Amino acid sequence: MAKKPGTNPKGEFAFFDVVYEDGSQRSNRRVPAELLGGLQKDEPARGFIIEQDREIAEKSGRAPLAIKSIARVGAKPEKMMKVK
């Protein structure tokens, strides 16, 4: 059964825009907020998104794309994380 609008807890997820090496972009990738913060801030989001990409690639039978950069939705451009 569907939930009523507004019943999901606010702040449960943080959203990230991901830019891949081939120039494609995926917007609003969800990362659990409980993984973020502390000394590492948004750094754990990269690992979570990479793991999501691996699972998606495995199910689709395609190789995962290399990530160029990750930025939290609404963050200023200088806050963009470059993937090493």
C-alpha cells in the first residue's frame, strides 16, 4: 500500500550529482544521511555511489562507468569532490 505524502522522514537521504568520465551525468543520487558527516563529511558518499554503480552494472551486464566528480545537490561548485 502506498504511503501518505509527507510520511517519509526529512533528512533521511542526501542527494548528489555524479559526472562520469564519458561526460554523462546522473542527478539526485540518494545516499543515506547516516553515512555522511563527521570528520569525513561527504567523502563516504563516493564509496556508496561506486558500490551502487557496481550493482547496477552487474545487473545490466555492462561495465560500470568511471566517476569524474561528485557534488552534493545545492552545494557550491568549489565543494565538488574530485574522484581519484
